[in-house]
Amino acid sequence: MSSPAASLHWDHSRMLSVPWNVHHRSIRRTLFFSASSSSQLSWSWSCVSKKEKHEPDSMELLDLKDSINNIDGNFAGEVNIQEKDEDMDVASGSPLPGMKSIGESIRISKATIDIFKDQVFGFDTFFVTNQEPYEGGVLFRGNLRGKASKSYEKITKRMQDRFGDQYKFFLLIDPEDDKPVAVVVPKQTFQVEATGNVKLHLSYFSPVLILSLARQAVPEWFAASAFGLVTIFTLLLQNVPALQSNLLSMFDNLELLKDGLPGSLVTALILGSHEAGHILVARDIGVKLGVPYFVPSWQIGSFGAITRIVSIVTNREDLLKLAAAGPLAGFLLGLLFLLLGLILPPADGIGVIVDPAVFHQSFLAGSIAKLVLGDALREGTPLSVNPLVLWSWAGLLINGINMIPTGEVDGGRISFALWGRKVSTRLSGITLALLGISSLFSDVSFYWAVLVFFLQRGPIAPLHEEITEPGEKYIGIGVAVLLLGLLICLPYPFPFVNDATNFEF
């Protein structure tokens, strides 16, 4: 007698469900192999002899279930795999700070993980030795091969070829052991945390509270426009000393606001060039920015603008370009106006009478004033200067305080790009603590500390590739911009005396 021929087919009428319990580390998953609701697995034997026919009994059906358990993905297209995670350990140390979940967590299937391990990663890029569940995705541990930038490019291309844009890939440094890790998360699961989207628990009326509430309650463009108008008003007010002592008198002396137009325009130009620098570089590197929110200040006219990075930045060099472009543009224009103000005589022949002691408030401004004015800058001798000096100085100061290396202000982003997440996080904490101490002696420091702490303390959202350092040219630019900010904020300690006095014995 010839051996029977077996045929396996799906009949659309019933469902066959086979539970499979898997224990792996602290993870317990229950997988259900299911045919569709209109499917039935039937088993028939047919013999060459038409007289002999075998009907399956209950024992054969049990054997069939066992055989299905050994099938290695042959029915992956027709079998629906559902995963239930009961006690899943999530990787600690959070390599993805600044990211928030935007929906129900989507788990990556084991078959997809195997594709990543065998076909996306590899010996030439990132050799995976271990993986663990992480934030709805997978954290892969292993050995990085070659340069991180080259490996990132290869992995990204392979992932794009196999999965399109279904997943986001990050090549990061694990904060626990300082070793490279690769993180893959579904694209629709996470997005960059919006700067300032925090709940404030403040019982007092402050610009910080208004800014946060406005951004959440009204359209972004409307809130940004409103704060822009208020900032224009505070800039005008800053340049009209007569109204600062009695704000209510403004309604009876609206014509005095005209006197503040030139000064507010110069400062606004410096702030505008700062934001323009960010926008131009963002377009060049393909990063999307949010609408800038100009923050008003009663003390110095404005604290600058809060600009969110909406998309994910590729690497540290791109972040450095983006963060340094704004301050660099603002510093260049501000220094140009400062030099012109020190060189050109006042238009009305009188200008603004100042005490030379005012130049002690900034090391950079004091040094430039001493270099340009020379012997005319003497202690205790009033000096007439072009008002352009004070207007440009205000713009430089606003740029300078944004260079403080903390949180998500420009200085914090630059320090992150220069030295990495771990060093910049520690530096940010130290700087914020020092800023808090200085706020005990300065109202400007107090409001700036509150603004940074509640709206811009971070953390900075992850970059796609955080391992590769920026090029030497950009490192030099970043360090120079940070030093300029420091020199503007530090006082000038040397007395203003003439050269003859300096060499008396």
C-alpha cells in the first residue's frame, strides 16, 4: 500500500487558539496563535486506494496542536501574535529623556526584533549581545564597530529599506555605564517633549505662569504675538527712565514713549538677529523649530525668546550649529553697535551722561570702552557717551544671560553638544544652583532662575546619534560663544586710570 499523502489547509468557519507561555528573565508573555474568526484548521488523510479513508480522532488533534507549536513563523502572514506583558522590567537610566508618550504603548514583536538583530545591525556596525524592553521599544546592548557616525548611517539605511519610517532609531550613550546603546521605538509612540509644557504650581502672578498657561490655552501663534507685543512695551519702557518710577503716569504722557523708540529698536534688532540665526541654520540642517516666544522683563526689557526644537536633531554637531548660530549673530551685531556708539559722537552733542563706574558691570564692555576711549575713561569723572552704547549693551546682556550653560537655553544646548549629555547635565545642575544663590542678591537673576527652572530646565531631547563629537571648527565656535557670554556677565575688576598713573613707582 502506498503511504498516505497529507494536506494541510485553512477552512474559514472556526477558530483554533493555542496558548504558549514563555518565560524569559523577568518577562512573562502569553502568545496566542489564532486563525481568523472565519477559519478552521482541518486535517484529512487520503489514500491512493479509494476504499480506505482515515478520519482524525481526538489524539491526532492533540498531536496537531503540538506540531503547530514547532512551526517557526511559516504562518506569520496569517497568524496573529498578541503579546501580554505582565511584569516587564523597563531599562533604568532613561536614555530617552525629553520624550513623551503620545498614545497606547506599542510592543515590537519578537520576529521584528530578530530582523533588527540579524539584518539591520551586524558585525560591521553594532554587534548586539543583549536586548531588553524599553519604553514601548527595545534597547539593544552590544559593541559598536567603527565610527559611530558611519555605523549610524548604515543602520539607518538598512532600517529604512526594511521598515520604511515605522521606527525611530537612536544611537546613544548609556548613562549608567557610558557604553553605546541602540534604541528602537515605534514612530507613533513617542514625540519630542515640548519645552514649557509643564504644570506650574505657583501661587503668585508672574510672566512665567502666564507664559505656560497661555501656551496651553490658546493657539501658539496668538500667544507668541501677545508676548511679542508685551516685550515691545517693556523695551520701550526700559528706554524711558521717567516712566519707570511711576508706570501709571504713562497714560498721561504717552508721547514720552516715543523717546524710547530708538533704543527699543536697536535692542529688538539684536534680538531679532539672534532668532534669525537660529531659523536660518535650522532650515539648513533640516530641523523644525516652534514659534519663538519673546519673554518680557521689567528689569532689562526682555529675557530673549524661548524657541522649541520640534523635530529630532541628528547629531551633536547639528545641535551645536543650531544653538550657537543665534547668539553668534546677536553678539556680532551688538558688538558692532557698541563700537559705533563709542566711536561716534552723540547726535545732539550731549548724549547720555554716565558715571564710568557703569562699565565695571561687564568685563567685555569695560575692556572695549577702555580700549576705545583710553584716558577719557577715568574713575569719578562723568562721561558723555552716545546712547547707542547703552542700547547695544542691553542687547548684548540679553544674549549673554542666554549663554548660561543650563537647561535648554542656548548655553545649555551648546554645552550638551560640546561635552555630551552626562557632563552637561552635571554642569547644568551646578549652574542652576549658582544662579539660585545669585538670585538672593539680584532681581534679574531671580526672575531668570525662575524662568529657567520652570520652563527651560530640560532635559534636552535625545539626538539620533549622540556619540560623535562635533568637528574642531565648530567646537572652537561653541567655546568662543560661551566665553563671550561669560565676559559680558562678569564684572570688570580693574580701575579706570590713565596710562601715566599705571606706571608710577
